[in-house]
Amino acid sequence: KNEVEQSPQNLTAQEGEFITINCSYSVGISALHWLQQHPGGGIVSLFMLSSGKKKHGRLIATINIQEKHSSLHITASHPRDSAVYICAVMEETSGSRLTFGEGTQLTVNP
Amino acid sequence: SAVISQKPSRDICQRGTSLTIQCQVDSQVTMMFWYRQQPGQSLTLIATANQGSEATYESGFVIDKFPISRPNLTFSTLTVSNMSPEDSSIYLCSAGDRGQFFGPGTRLTVL
């Protein structure tokens, strides 16, 4: 069992739909990242969370530390949101090293 | 925040050769990391690049294959040595006390 599991692995949506990507982890963490990776390979950090909820534009990230679960929501999705979304956790005992989920491939159709 | 650049952005190399990837951060950072992402896989940490001392390698990665330099607080290099097609991957540099800044990646293809 992976320490970080994401669901779904693949997600296809129509433009305008509300999207949720889930991340569950099995270890104690000091922070959780949501990352976006475009086809060229470069990664952009969307959020870093240690508790509660953060919002940036149409993106919302939540985390429940007790349940070891985080969600990334995209409101009013757009084709430019098409990318791989990756959840990564910083384990309490590992300093600044990150453990990554396998990613969710999101495709938003016009 | 920090901006990270990597060079080269992509390369196609012959089996048995070596490639050095550069990672430059626009501000001083304590922690720098090198990751590999094989096709269709998630990212895997290769090593933590320590300034002024040897890098700390993860299980399955060795210095002879992936030598790393970290001469100062803004720069690091990763060399992929004696390449084989299995080394074809995206190599990513990240930095920051929480590992939160990522470079654009280097896409390596080994023929």
C-alpha cells in the first residue's frame, strides 16, 4: 500500500463542472502539498497545507488531519485546468523530503 | 518565494554517456532536492543536496550513478552517469525549507 493514495487516477469533465480530487495518506505529516504538472513536465506548487482550508482563485484545498485526508476542488473548470494534479506529503520524521501520490490526470473538455 | 531554473530543459543522449543537469535558485535556500519521474510514474526522491557536504541518497540511488554537487546555497548539479534507456525520465530539482519550489524539469531520453 502506498503511503499517499489519490483518487481518481483519471478524470474527464466538461467545462464548467465542479471537480474534486482526493488524497489519503497513512503517515503523520507536517504539511501536504497539492501540485500541478503540465505535459512539459514542469511542476507548480498550488497549495501547501497543514490544517484547514485554502483558496486561490477557482482552486480550494482542504485537509482533515485526524482523518488523514485532503481534497482539491476546482470550481467552474476550464480546459486550461487540464493537467496532472499531484498530492505530496512531508512526513513528520523526514525533514523536508516529500512523498508523492501517483497523480490524477484531469482532462477538461470544452 | 523562489524561482528555480534548470538546464538543459531536454536532451537526447546516447547509451553510455553522462549528462549534467544544472539547477539554479534565485535566492539562497537551505534545502535542495533532486527527483526522478519515470514515464507514467510518480516522482521519486533521488537525493538531498547538502551545501558543503556529500549528498544524502535515497535507497536505490548511489553516488557513482548520480553524483551531485552543491557548491553554494543557490546552485546544484545532478549528473546521470553511464546512461542506459532505463534512465529516460524527467529529472526535477526542488528547493525550500518545505521543498515547496520546483524547477521546470529536464526531460532526458536515452537511446
